[in-house]
Amino acid sequence: MPTSNSDPLRLAFLLPSFPELSNTFVIEQVKGMIERGHEVDVFARSPKSLQDVPPELRHLDLEQRMRHLRIPKGRLARLASAARIMGGHNGLGRAHLDALNAFKHGRSVFKLVRLHTAASFVRSGPYDVLHCHYGNWGILGERLVRTGATDAALVTSFRGADLSSHYPAHPERFRALFERGDLHLPVSADFRARLIKAGVSTERVEVHHDGIDTRQFAFAPRRSMDGPVRLLFVGRLTEKKGVAYGLEAVAGLVRAGRDVELKIIGDGPLVPSLKALSAQLELDEHVVFEGSRSNAEVAQAMAESHILIAPSVTAANGDQEGIPTVLKEAMATGMPVVSTRHSGIPELVDHGVTGFLVPEGDASELTAHLIRLIDNPGIWGTMGRAARRKVEDEFDT
């Protein structure tokens, strides 16, 4: 429920898709705001099926909170939809006219995405706060505010590629957002420094770590058992996740005579090349590609594993992590983690205390620190308890 010194707010979340079960941080924010008594609507360009939403979230009635107008696929259907939008208002407002301005936006206006987005806000508002997840969507949010589709305070969360890759490639696209946004929420101190360097005033930048509900993650200190040491990776199989270096590290462990298994949970564009690399490294008996799994299945895999690896790297296009949620979840369960000195990860993982950190792209160092953990299972419990405290103190919702 809302606190006694604040009134309930009307909040609009703007993001590419929802609910995206791999992006638990967004679901947790929506859940937290609703449970505090605020009214929450979600504007998602690509609404997802709600069938796989965990049972503990069913009470949120997410389907009734989806507000984005669906955009028909066919050209004629889009034109008919646009006609209905324009006919449903007593004259077109500035937001609608801006969305139809081909001189300003080019041929993209004929996709009618901007028009549907503006109409969604005009129809559903007013709102007190517009919270855009990812800087690219903050750009859209700034346009909605500037053209009058909403007069909400504009808040934008910066999480990874938006600030590490998209902004350096097209800084001019972010200029209006940086100048006019009411609050910018980078997920790490590293990202805060980047925003300030880009020209955002310090009083409008505040680090906001994505939290997890530690009550959902049972703590169980890891102990050595008979059989192989079970390693785990969870994440989308893209370049910045550094899975190739994880495979090379496992090959190094095998050559060093360590009995290990690596379970890889996740899907993505690099699946074929990573499977080929695994075969090339002769890891068929040591590596299993599980594909995508439900949150419950990921939780079960964590409970059954000894060590989590997160060998994140900077992609060729500059794309970087913020602070991976899976690291917080694994640490909350008491699992030792081995990751890299990458972006905001050192703000979560204290080297030698709550886990180990190695340089980006250094498979040999990754192997060496994994050997250090494997050969000293007595430190797993101490490290796991320190990791749990770190998450509870700084990353709990």
C-alpha cells in the first residue's frame, strides 16, 4: 500500500515487450508499484502471451494493464486503424500531427507506429510518471511529452546496449532526452558516469540498481559432493555474454584433469557457432545446451549447480551489460560466481569475497579461478554467505 506521506500515482511503463520473463527486473518493478498502491499501465510495442506468467503474479491482473494499441500488419488494415484513430478525436492533437509528419520523420510515418503510440497515451492518460525502460524508449517518451501526448514526468532507465552501443553510434538522437528528461536511472555507477560525461546534469541522474526479491531465492551454501563439479551459465547467447570464453575455460579445466559439467541455459543467435565450438573443443561429454527454460526450471538448475559463470565481454559494436540479474539471483542462493571486470559487475561482485573477477576475454584466467574454487570447496560456503549478504544489503527489492 502507499506510504502515509504520499498519494497513489498513475504510472505508465513504456518498453519494447511485456511480459518478457527473462527481464524479471521489469516485472518486479511493476509488481512493486502495484503492491504499494499505485495505478500502473504498461505500454509495450510487442505484447507477449500471459500464459507463462508465474502463478505468484496472477493477482496483478496484467492483461487489464496492457494499454498499447495493437498495430495491424497489413497496409490496408493499418490505414483503416489510422482512420478510426483520427475519427475518434475532436480534431487531431499535436501528438497525432507530429506522428504523421513525413517531413520530420520520413517514410517511417507510413508504418503508423508513432500514431498508434501517441493515440494510446492520449486515450489512456493522464499519467503522473512515464517510466521508459531503455534509453531508446526514453527517446520515444521524450517525443510523447514534447508533443503533448502526455504531460507526465519523464523517467528513463539505462540498462546496457542503450548507453554502451546505441548512444555512441547516434548521440544526436539522445540529445533532447538528456536535456529534457526529468530523471535518468542508470543501473550502475559506471553508467551514471557515462551519462554525466554525455552532458546530463548530476541532479537528474541517480543510480538505481535493479533489485530482486531475495525471498524468492532459497539460500543453500554449496558443498562438495561426489561426481563432477556442476557449472552453470544462464543468459541470452549473444556476443556480450562471452560464452565462447566460458567454453574455452571448460576445455582448460578438462585438460587440467578436473571433472566438470557445464549446463548452458538460454537461446540466441550464437547457438550454432557455440555448439560448433563445443564440438571442436571435444566437450560433448562436459557441456549441455539446454535452450530456453522457465523461471522455475532456472531456479531448479541453480539449486543443483555448484558455481555460476558469467564471462561477459564488450561486443564488437560496443554493447555491454549493466549488471546481470542472473548474478544477483545466483549469489542470493549462496552460489559462488566467477565473472569479469566488465561494466557494472564489479559493483556487485567483490573479488575474492563474494566471487571472483577476471579480465574480459581471458579464458586462461577464467580457468585458473575456476580451478581455485574447484580445488578449495571449503571456501564455497563463506563466499556464498558473503554473496547473499551483498545482495540483501544492496540489491534487494
